[in-house]
Amino acid sequence: MKGKICVITGGTDGIGKAAAQRLGLQGARLLIQGRDGVKGARAVAELKERTGNSEIEFLQADFASLADVRRLAASVRERTARLDVLINNAGGFSSKRNLSQDGYELTLAVNHLAPFLLTHLLLDLLKASSPSRIVTTASGAHKGARIDFDDLQSTGRYNGMRVYGMSKLANILFTRILARRLQGTGVTATCLHPGFVRSQIGRGIEGVGRSIFGFLSRFARSPDKGAETLVYLASSPLVEGASGGYYFDCKEIAPSLAAQNDADAQRLWDLSAKLVGIA
């Protein structure tokens, strides 16, 4: 990865930070996104010390704001004229229905709409830098989920796990249709299930669920283990040219039937484009 330029969202802790360390050790230049400036500065300092790589920079952006996503894309463009890897890793979970700064249901906004928009805004850089890769962190939580097109903003009875699962299903459907649209460009799109990982995503869980999550986390994977497939898809020559797949433990596996629905993928794409304000 020496000489390669990578953008990693959610790169200040958990899987994203572990992936940044691995890629940094391989010599990649890293632009990592997070919403907390103090935490971001600390993460960059730690990563530079652990990797011996000075080409690591923090870019602040809150994925609950589409304006921040646009500013993030502009910041990337100010710093580089090429982009080899875009890693859409930032995500969140909420036990209660909250709204993004744009008035959208928060989990959908952060987990799907933000990476959807960021990918669109950086796509020409990725195409100009081909062969290049887009890797998105999905989850096995998509199984059993469906896209509720009649209530995409989850205004009805709210269930945090159901909404989270729907957002992860959206990640896979997005990857599926993106890969198809990118055929012939030299840009690939893949997604992954990192496994159940000890991470900060549980901070959005409240009540008894928080205690249960804390207990189960004792048996969860480390962030470094969870990052293995992410780094594999971002850097391995074994998946050069592979596109559209869903991976777990560095192997392509079949997602749920709902995640293979091309009609839903296209419908979601069209709705998402309207919500984020792109043609």
C-alpha cells in the first residue's frame, strides 16, 4: 500500500482505527474521519507512533450532517488529486428515534445516507485513480431486515435493532448496485461483516440492552480481528477486480435474500439520491 491514498471514515476508534494502523504499517497515506477533534488528534498521534508513518491526517466531520459530509469531501479534494481506497466504516446505533441535522432518522442518516453521499462526491477521484476500491462496513445484523419503503424514516413504533439492521441492509444493497454502475471503470465496490466486535457502537444502547451488550462484549472479537476483512478488501491483490460481493473472514459469502433484491437496490438508490440532493 506504499504510495496509496486511503480515506477511512470512523477511523478514530474500533475497527476503523485498527484498519488504519494496519494500512499505515503497509505504508499507505491515510486521511481518517471522525466527529471529535480532540479524539481525532489523539488517534493520529497514536497511529503515527505505532506505525512510524507520518502521513496520517485527521479530518473532522459529523455524519449526522450532510453539510459536514460535503465539507469532508471538499477537504479530501484539497489534500489530494487522487484516491486509491475509500473505506466507508463510520456507523452508529440508537435505542431511541433521533433525527439528524437534516431531519432524517439518525441511524439511516449516519449509516447509509452519509456514505452514499460521500461516495458520490469522491467518485470522480476514484475513477481517475483506478484501479481503486470502495469498501463499506455492513453487518450480519442485516439478516431478517427489510427496507420499509413506506416508512423509511421509522416514524412508527421504533425498534433500534430493527432500524440498525435496515441500515446495514442498505449498505449491502448500495454496494450491489454501485458495483454494477462502476463496471468498466476500474473502481470496485465490496462490503463486509466484521463479526461481533468490541467497539463504541454500543454507546447508543440504553437501559437493560446496554448491560446485555456489555456482557456479550466480553466474548466479542477485538477491533484488530474485526478489521482483518476490511484491510483484506482494501489492500489484498487476491481481490483485485472483485466487485459487488459481501465478505466475512476474508471470504465472499451470500447475504440474505433481501440483500440480493435488485429492484429494492434501485429503489433505495433513487430515494437516497433525492434525500441527499444529488441527481
